[in-house]
Amino acid sequence: MGLFGRSWAALRAAVDGLAAEDFAAPSGCAGWLVRDLVCHLVIDAQDVLITLATPSPAEATRDAASYWEVHGEPPDGQDPLAALTVRLAAAYGDPALLRFHLDDVGAAAGRAAALADPHLRVATQGQVLTVADYLDAYVLEWTLHHLDLVAHLPHLPGPPAEGPAAARRLLERIAGAPFPSSFPDPDALLVGTGRRPASAAERTELGALRARLPLHLG
């Protein structure tokens, strides 16, 4: 649970360091500008608050790995929520307003996570999982989006090393196999989720795992 808070705080700090012109830069999410990604983070923070306030008496149906669904095709930005995110991001106009909204809602999500009972079961998207598993799943979310944020903005700090390390372990559980030890954690995440193609040398090292990649998570 502490890693959730540290990963989320680092991502919000990176957003806080954005210059106004950075919001119009491309992000690592295909088809999204940085402003669209930041708007998505606002929605993520709202989801965290809603989920942590939705306890369930039912037994858990998912854990941190099975929380994620793997899709056969990458997102194309055409689904209703993705399209809404882009329109909503543009509606902010002034990037300072978007930054303020993330800081406001994001800080509340961080506080709620720190106060939550890790053993409590919560409901989200028709599934039930413990708070601990839910927050572990979001370490992967925060880490991937931190990498997305800095993909074309190298002057911004990346995620703390412990975030990619934990996210990699979770992605390996989802993949059902480890990535080659020669892959740095960020590269394992980027290649594993299709955010960048594997080089020829990387494809050779991946071996049989190549057939399972990329993992388009949703």
C-alpha cells in the first residue's frame, strides 16, 4: 500500500512539473496528448475514491493480476470513454485548471488509500477484490502512465525505481512468464504492453514469450 502512495505521489509531482506547452505534447498513449493523459488520471483518481468507498460483503473474485483484462487489439481511442476523455481534456482550456483538478482529486485518492483497511473487500466493475490487491493493481497503472507521461518529455523525472520493479513482477504474473533478466524494468513494461516494439535482439531474447505479447491491458 505504501508503494501505491509513493508511485501516485511521484506521478502527480511529474504532472506538477509540466510547463503549459507540455500539455500539447504527445504522450506514450497512442492518440493521446499529455493533456488527455492527465485528464485520464483525474478519472482514475475518481475511480479510486469510488472503489474505496464501495465495500462488499462478497468473497473476492479477482486479485491484482486477474483485475486486468488482456485484449487482443490495442486501444484505438474510439471507445466512448476514451473519446469523452479527449473532449473533456480540451474543455479545460487552461492547463492550470486541469493540473488543479488532478491535484485536488488526486490528493484525496492518496489519502483514502492510506487510510483504507488492506483486508477490506471492495467492488469495482462488477468484481470484488481486497483493497491491497486493488492498490497493487494500480501501481501498474500509475507506473505505465508515468512512463507515458515522460515518453516525449525527457526533462521530467520518471517513476521511482521500485514502481517499475513491482509493476514488472505483476505484468509477469499476467503474462504467465518472466521477461528476460537483461530487460531493464521500464523496457519490460514498454515492450510487454506494446508501447514500443521489441528490437531484433529483444525479440530473440523473448523466445516463446513473444507469442503472448503485447499485452493490451484494460
